[in-house]
Amino acid sequence: MTDKLPWLALRSIPGVGLVLFQRLVQAFGSPAAVFEAGTPELRSIKGVTPAIAKAITSFKDWDRMEAQISRVTAAGAEVLTQDDPRFPARLLNIPYPPPYLFIRGALEAEDAQAVALVGTRAASYYGLKTCRHLAGALTSRGWRVVSGLARGIDTAAHQGALENGGRTLAVLGCGLDVVYPPENKKLYQQIPQQGALISEFPLGTLPEGRNFPVRNRLISGLSWAVVVVEAGAQSGTHITVQYALDQGREVLAVPGPVNSPNSVGPHRLIQQGAKLVHEVGDILQELPRDAGVRPTTRPGAVTEPPARPRTEDPLLPLLGADPVQLEELVQASHLPAAEVLSRLTMLELQGLIKELPGKCFVLEGG
């Protein structure tokens, strides 16, 4: 049994979200040690129900975990767990870091010096040209460019970095063996030569809408700053911005034509305090000069992740043991449906809520 198997196995246990995963690793020192613990020890950990404790102590599906790692290797990729020295150090310090990542390409220590360029899929010529220029200018100064390999601004960010001979990291909302969007197949093949494709989703995972909020938190988490180039009023880019703020990242925005719908997002951010980006120097002024890799705590001595209190998310007080429909949550929270879905996805990923058939939700253990 390889040392990576317990990581995949523990995360596969129903009810073990990111919060409980970290709590168990903190208590026992490693995922392998969790599987060696007895039921009384497991039950002493907050959030471990009798069903979860039984699933851990009776786990026998190691062959399936081994097969999963074999498929990753056959696909020209690898699994990086939190205790691997190559695991991105900045991700260890975000709320609810992924226990492991699937990587195609290679991560370098200097990749910690990264800036995210994000924006709309329906980008204008102005937005694409501006993004490519900024990506090239950043890489010429030694910075890496992070984005999500989506159409539009993301594509321009990766292209600008590669064309300048720089490194770029693409975070996917699907498995590493799924090329999405299909027209980015060439980029998909180029990026591992000058950076890495990164996903926390197993091979074969399709690019479903609920995956992209999960992906977005890694885009901001890997970066020192998030630069919004173009975004409409309801763009998913705003989810990345919210994660950036939660993670203590700088947020900057590129202004655009006042009559363009794609300027609404950046202009609103600037009104709210985001720094206006006129040239690459405006970004560099917000970045530390010593932004290299910094020491960080590895699993085995981790502290409780800096999670926000349960009551801080406006949806949690609306949920309990009785199922609540999505439409009811939208009405009661007075939040846009897209934001409600994003919040529900993250709460489920953290193991705090559970989705039932019919788009109904309950508190986990509620």
C-alpha cells in the first residue's frame, strides 16, 4: 500500500468533507493513522458519527484506491498529497485546502510567485489583447500566471504567458483526462511543458457547473493577487474574487469602455476599493518583493483550518434536519440563484450540508 492511498481512501468516506478530513489528520497525525484508530478514538472527534467511524474502521476498498492511482499514472499525471514537499505551500493556508491534487506537468518552488488573471468567457478583443499583454509582462518579470483554462480571458492569460516563454498554471473544473473546452486542446498539451494542469477532481469527472466554484478557490489560493480583466454583472468571476478576499489575496481590476457590459464587473470592483490596473506596474506594486516560497506547516502538525464560523454563511441558519428546496433558499436568503448554488457547493464540500434528491438540502448530522 503506497503512502498516497490513505489520503484518497479517507476523502472517499461518505460524510468526510474537507473540514472533518483536516480535523482527523490533526488529531491522529496522518490519514494512515486515522485508519489505524479504533471506534472510541474516532468517535471522540467532533463530527465523526457512528456511520463514519464504522466506514473508516471497516474500510477494505484499497484495491480501488490503487487502481485510481494507476489510472492517474497511466494518464501521464500524478497525485500530490499535502505532505509532499512539492504541494503548493500557499494552498495549505487557505480555508479547507484540498487533501491532494492531480497534476500533469511539474510544479516548481518558484510557482509560489503567481498572479491570477481571470474574467469572462465572452471576452472582447480589447479584453483578450489586454490580458495577453499583462500575462506576458508578468512572466517577463518572473511571475507565474494562474487561470482556469476556460474560454475567453482564461485562454488569453495562458496564451500570453506561454508566448512569452513563461510558466502558467491551469486549474481545471474537471478531471485531467477531460479536455474542456475542446477548442483548447492545443493549450491543454502545451501547458504541462511550461507549467502544470491542476485538478482536485478524479479522472473522468465532467465539467459540471458545480465544480467551478470549487476550482475558483484554488485559482485565488495559488496566487498572491487576482486581476479581473473583463466580467459582466453576473459573471462567475465574482466567486473567485470573493474567495480571494476570504483568503487575504489582493484584488485588482482592469477598467474598460464605459458602454461595454464586460466593464460592469471591473468597474464595480474599482468602486468598492479594488486597485485600478493601467499597466503591469500597478500589479507589481501590490506584490511583495520577497514572494518566494515560505515555510509552512505540513500535515502531522496541522492546526484547525482557518474556517469561518458556521453561522457566518447566510445559508446555514436557513438549514436544519428538514429538507429545504433550492428555490426556498434563494427566496429566504435574498441572494442570486448562482451565488446560492456556489455557497451550497462549498458547504457540501466542507461536509457541513448534504444534498438530497430534488435539489433539497439539509445540515449534515442536523
